[in-house]
Amino acid sequence: MSIARIMMQAAAGGDSDITPFLSVGHSISPFITIYNQEVDTFTKLSNPATLPASTGRGVAFSSDDTYMAVAHISSPYVTIYKRSGDTFTKLSNPATLPASTGRGVAFSSDDTYMAVGHSSSPFITIYKRSGDTFTKLSNPATLPTSTANGVAFSSDDTYMAGGHSSSPFITIYKRSGDTFTKLSNPATLPTSTANGVAFSSDDTYMAVAHVSSPYVTIYKRSGDTFTKLADPATLPPGTGFGVAFSSDDTYMAVAHATSPYITIYKRSGDTFTKLSNPATLPASSGLDVAFSSDDTYMAVAHVSSPYVTIYKRSGDTFTKLSNPATLPASTGFGVAFSNTGFPQ
């Protein structure tokens, strides 16, 4: 074990099994590339023994980093791994699979539930976990209206939202036990197909990345009501594909088409102000974005090589790190950091 790894684990509390990871879902085998992190260096792990069946579109870690799930194009449409140290071992498929192409995946914060957004009805499939078994729940009484491209749980696991291809473009559910009940639509909807959705860590805000201007729509929650905020003064310049909040809710980033491919905002109250672009931009359209749990790092998955661009934050400045020695094999569609192993 390197000195850098020892120092990072000591800062995280000294658990020798805690290692920060970064995973990228992509086209071309192995479809998922997993890195471990030693400070600013990201080193590719050996591929899992069993790979996803096809292009990885979305990836997520459970809150305790025991599980990692990949949503992908062909059956079984979601592949779930259990982690032991640096080894990710595929679990048996759920007895009931998503109906078609998996486009997004998310775990609840308590790791009890996992949701997969996919291309055909019911468009969102929700599983309840017991040990290593993921069992499909009954569908919500009201389904999303079309392909769910992104899915997210609120931090308190009360709400789950799916961004989808036809109006109302965002469907928000409130959970009671194992039942997910659709809330009334926000008074102001996203303007077009939603590709990504994220809640702030305090569950006050929800952001939706979508196809047409303003490309990102930000809501403020009061109880079960989500009210659209005024658009940022500077909008992303093209289709929003992915959106993420930093853990402290200070920053929000949108991965999008058209240069600069990533737009980063700093929040003050209900106002989101665009920061200066990083000195080095992603190489092409950003398709997803994620922050590390300590908010020091931000990763963008994108269309062309190097397919993932990793930044280190100092104050409001995001500086590109050197590329990993081994890159994802092709277009990066989804990206996720693990939740543990970072100094808090």
C-alpha cells in the first residue's frame, strides 16, 4: 500500500478497506472502467470478472460503497456488483429485470432501494434490497410518460424523481414505505426532454438537465411543492445531459453539448452564478458529471478521448488533473465517485 493511500485512509478514519473509487460507464468493452484513487492519481483496476452486457449508460455506488450498479443497453439492462476491497463481483440478476435499455440508476441514501430508468414501460423499475438480493417492487400507480433518462433519490429518501422524454419531462414521487406516489407536477415544467436530475444534499433544490433552453431548470422544494427558480444569468450553451450538486450544496455543475461542455455554478441562497470556465475544458460534449463526497474533485464523462476529465477544486477554481494512464475505451456516458474514503 502506498504512502499516499495510507495518508488518505488515515484522513478518512483509518479503515484499511476504504478506498475512493471513480467509475465511468462507456461504450465499447469493458463498458465500465473503475479507478481507485491515491490523492490526485487515478489508477484503473482490473476489470470485473463478469462485465456489463453492453454500453454502460449510468453508474451509481451505494452510500456505503458495498454495491455498484451499471445501467446498460442490452439485457439484463442493469448489472449489480458487490465490492470487496478493490474487487467488484457481479451479483445474480434480479428475478425481474428492467423492461429494456437501462439509461440511469440510483441508490437511496439508506441503500434499501435502487431505481433504474429505462426505455419502455414502466420506464422506472424500483428494487428493494435485502442482503444481496434486489426484489422489484410494484410499479407506482402513475408512471413516467416515456423513456426515463435519469433518476435520483433525495438525500432523506422521501422523494424520487425521474427525468424523461415527454411532458411533463420530470415525474416526482413521494415514498411511504415501499410505495411511491406521484406528486402534482411543478407549476413550471422543464422545456423539453430531461436527461439528468439531481437533488441537493439538503433536499432544498432539485435540478433537471434538458434538451432545449434554458438547458437546466432548478426547483426549490417547500414540503411537497417544487417551485422553479429564476434561470441563472448565464445559461449552459447547449443541451444539458447531466447535472450534479456538490455535497455542501455550494456548487452545481451541468454537463452539456457545445463548448465549454461543462458549466459550473456557485450558489448563494437561491441564486446560481456561473464561475469562470476551467482553463482546460473537456474535449467534447459532456454527458455526465459527478463531485467527490469531499467536494475536492469533479469528473466529467464526455464523447471523445480522454472520455473522462477529472478536475481538482481549490476555492472556486477547477484545475484539470493529468489523465489516468489507462483511459475508458470510448465515449463516457456516466460517471460516479464512491462515497467513502475521502476526508470529511
